Amino acid sequence: MTVYRVIKRICAAALVGWALSGCATTGAGSTRDPLQPLNRAIFNFNETFDEVLLKPVAEGYRTVVPQVVRTGVTNFFSNIEDVWIAANNLLQGKPVAAMQDLVRVAVNTVFGLGGLIDIAYDEGLDKHNEDFGQTLGRWGIGSGPYLVLPFLGPSTLRDGVSLLAVDNAVEPVWNIDHVPTRNSLYAGRAVNARSGFLDAGQVMEDAALDKYRFVRDSYLQRRRSLVYDGDPPRESEADAASAAPPEPDTRATRAQARSRHRAVKAVESVDRFDQTFAAPPGDVSAYSRSGTGVLPASPVGAGAASGGAHLLP
């Protein structure tokens, strides 16, 4: 896969650049984003690709394909992902959650038409969201610098390397030998996922004066929350300052704060009406790939945060 070779080289270059810089603070004032010039360039590339190609295709897909079919597609891939989620829960020392994931796979595969219907969620078996990057974080491996990957969007050095070296190595779709079938499945999953972010993507467009920073901060917040299963320890004042230096108190920044608050409320509304790509209440970061990371970034991408998508009422 030529694209993946390019992404791997970017991760390697990021590692070298980070080491050479000694995590020095950039002009942006954040030690978590020392590669900001490179990241912004890739971010702009992803934005252009999304606007020109993926978003129009996703809009057409949503117009033509009924909601019940789109939900079935989401559930099908989600069911496959639960196997690797179970493995990561086990590696993180959470055997009960791992067993729950495996039961979900069995129930949805047997009684949910091969995973098209999320029967398990109705029986009280919640959907989990785990990947190898979270597993490394669980055992104390730091996230490293923020990194934007071509086509895949926001990540960090730890999560990017984990995605390319481990997550994709065990991902069923990427291990299909028949190239046309593999590419068709991956493209279908990408378009289906992007169609679920269309409304939230517009909310983010309206809310962020600096969309790059908005996506970066929300992504890092969400990943930290996921590593600690929704209960992260309080950041030290030094870490918080380096992550997000204070902005000047201007009319524009106050307006942006109000816009962010409205974005949170709007996303909560989207969450209530469409559980396909649900985020924790008040957390807009599950939607941060909308328009910035244009392909599903891992076997457990943003859709895995949902509590389960239902094909039937």
C-alpha cells in the first residue's frame, strides 16, 4: 500500500524531528505540537481532499442510501472491530470487558444477521472503544507529539505508530488478499463513516476560528479520556499550560468560546437523534475527523465510541 508507506515515513520523520528538537516549544507555544508547520500542511491537504472528493460522495451516499442501510453497514464493521477491542481490553487487564466484547460478537453475529443489527446493545452489552495506542497509554507510554496523518487525520506519535504497526496488521479488511475486494470494502466504510459526520462537521466549521487548533485540542482531550476510561487524572498546571497557552481576552476569542459552547450543545443534539457515531456528552472530539481525517483511521475509529447503532427500532 503506497499511501501507508508514505504515512509510515511521516511517522518515522516525526520521531526523528521530535528527538532532534528535544520537544522544544514552537512558536505556537505548545510542547505537544512541535511539528505544527508540517501538521498544518497535512491538515490543509486533508481538508482539500475532503472538500473536493470525499464529502460530495458522502453527501450523495446519504441522499441515496436509506438510514436503515447505513446503520447496518456501520454495525457490520463495528461487529468485526469488537474482536480486536476485546484483545486490547485483555491486554489492558480488563478481562470482564474483554469477555463482554466477545459476547457482543457472538450475539450480534448469530442473532443480528451477521452483525447488521446490534442486538447486544439492547441486552445491556455496551460498545467499548479500545485500540493498541490506548493499551500502550494504559501501561504508561506517553502519547508523544501531536501528528496529523495524510488521509487519516489527527493522531499522536504513539497512536500513529500503533495504528500502522499493530492495529492494521490485525485488521480483517486490510488483510484481505483480493485487492479489489479489500479496496471496495475500505472505500465503502470510509464513505459510510464520513456520511455520519456531515452534520457535526458543519457545527465544527461554524464554531472554530482556528479549525486546526480546535481539532487538535479536542482530539488530544478525547484520547486522554479514552486511555483513562473516561476518568483522566487532573493535569498539572505546567502540562495544561503547554497544551493550551492562554489566548488574549479579545472580542474574537470570547465569541469563539461562545461558539464552542454552542457546538457542544449542537453535537449533543446530533448524539440524541443519531447514535451511530455517538460521543460522550459534551465531547465534540469524537467528530474531530469530520473534514480533517477523511478516512477511518483505525479498526476502532470514531464510530466505535458509540453505544451501539440500531438497525431496528
